[in-house]
Amino acid sequence: MNKTIDHNTSSAPPGKAYTLVIEHIKELFRKGDIHFGEKLPSERALMSALGLGRNSVREALRSLENMGIIESRHGQGNFLVNNMDKSLGGMLSLLLFVNECSYEEISQFRKSLEIGACLFILNHDQETGLHSLGTILSRLKTGSLEERIRLDKDFHDTLISLSGNRLMILINEALSELFADNIREILFRISPAEWDLLLTCHTRIYEALSERMEADCIAAVMEHYDSYDGFVILHGTDTMAYTAAALSYLIQDSRKPIVL
């Protein structure tokens, strides 16, 4: 008797389907059959190759997209990408919302990340990279306010990238986006004297790296992060009261002010 297969019916538990699909993609990548930016096999091809139903494949692909591994483009299909920094940033935002971490803790973590990057740079020949950092610093000293905002981000991103550690770079990209609006608002509001202090910290970091002075470099990074007076959160007015009430619990242990 002929048996009709319903492709809309999941033929594997969602967890197993997810595992099968990601292992299949990893194998395609390992063999060189697919690269970042290229289109994945169609849903029908994945169903046939893995013996899964359409629902299982779609649930697995949706999970991979949420992780930043693939990108679904309307009318084109699914593509292999590396957007995991965005996924990580979303996870950190959620942790903040449910009070599993604070802005201060994330700032402390990023400070540790930069100290680790500095230690790596000090133990490796990064003369060419340090020249790029010096160029950014020179432009930071003379740039307009808008240029300062961009160059400040470039300085810290370049510092982390000089470590050559891809995991550190990935984490920094997520943290950098998470703090982008806060840092922008801080640089808009600080006084000339406060800006001079921040600029001095940048200069000390660069000079300590150039002269291979480990203790001075670590001290400069720590002073730079401790020099922020607080955080400014940009927010619409519709749910301001709700957010203010929630923040009273989220930031109750913060030693720095947060302006909403």
C-alpha cells in the first residue's frame, strides 16, 4: 500500500531537528560547500537530506536565525552569516531587563576585556596596529563633537581587535552596540575638563602600549572606565513611568547615577 508523507508534519522533536540542521550546516562549511554570505540549501533539500518534516526544518532555521548564524531574506532564501554579535547583544539586553546583570557589571566586564587585550598586545609585536591606534588618537584630539563620538568607539574597537582574539572581538562588538547611545549622550554632556580627562586616559593607554609599560596601561584603562559619571538612557514617553519603576529595581546596587 502506498504511503503518503505529510511534509508539514514534524518528523523529529524540535531539539533534535535543530541539532541535525546545525550539524549538517557545519559539515557543509567544513567541506567548503558553503561559505559566509552564501545561500543555504532550500528547505526542501534539507528535508530530503535529513529526513525531517517542513515544520521541523523551519523551527530549526528560525532558531539559527535568532542565534545570528543564518539570515532569512524574503524571496531569496536563507544565507549563512556571522551576526552572532547582534544575537549576543540581544541576550545581554534581556539579562539587563530581567535583572540578571547590571550596566555597571557589563561596564566592569568590558574594562576587564580591554585590560586583557592590552596584556596580549604588550606580549606580541603589534607595531603596525599601534600606529593605527595612534592615528585615531591624533584625530580624536582635534575632531568635532560628532567625530569624537565615532573616533572614541573606533579607539576602543581597534584596541580589542589588536588582541587578535576573535571571541574577545565578538563580545566587544555586542558590548559596543549596547553602550553606543549611552556613550554618545555622555560625550554630548560632559564638560571640557571632563573631556580632557578622558582624552588623557586614551593618550596614557596608547603611550603605555607603545612603551610596553604594563602597570601604566592597566591603570589608564581602569581610570578611563572609572571616569564616567553615570549613564543616560534614551526612552520614549509612552511607558516612561513603567520603565522608571522597573529601573528602581534593576539598578538599586549601582554606584553611579542613571538619567532616564
